[in-house]
Amino acid sequence: MGKMGTQINTDESSAEITLSTTAKWEQDTENTPVYAVVSAVSEASGLDIVELPPLYEVINPDALNALFTSRAEPAVRKVSFEYAGYDIVVRGTGAVEVRTTVNA
């Protein structure tokens, strides 16, 4: 699995907290963008990977991987979507960010 990290940002002017988990995917490895997304959501939610809803219900996993790994350079710079209650951003740099905002 790629390197992961979690960050908590608090907006003191409101009662909202943004939780952010990051992961990395790597070209030509089993650590694909799809695997990084599911792993990061699993970490952020505290759920096992098999407890998460199927990713294919919100995005085509094969297409997501192909956009970033089928060429020497990714076909796109980033893809954003919602999955399991989280905002997901997959970047061509190999980064995946999983964010959610909760009331404090």
C-alpha cells in the first residue's frame, strides 16, 4: 500500500471540521489509483475494504486506472468524485485525497 496520512483542519469561525486522508498510487504496480482510493476511504471511515460499497456504483474502476496508468503520462491531471460519503480527488501525480466535513 502507498504512503497514507490523515489531517484534521478546524475552521474556528464555524463549527465544521474537515477530515482529510491521503494516499499514493504508483505507475506499473499493484498499488493502482483504484486501490489507493479504496484503501484511503477504508482508513478514513474505519471500515474494512469489504465493508465499503462497490466503487463501480459511482465510477468505472477500469476507466479510472486507465486514465492514469495506461500511458507514460496520465491522460488527465485529476478526477474528482464522491464515494461512500467522501469527496475524492485522484491526481496524475500519484496522490489521492479523501475529504469529508463534519460538524464539531
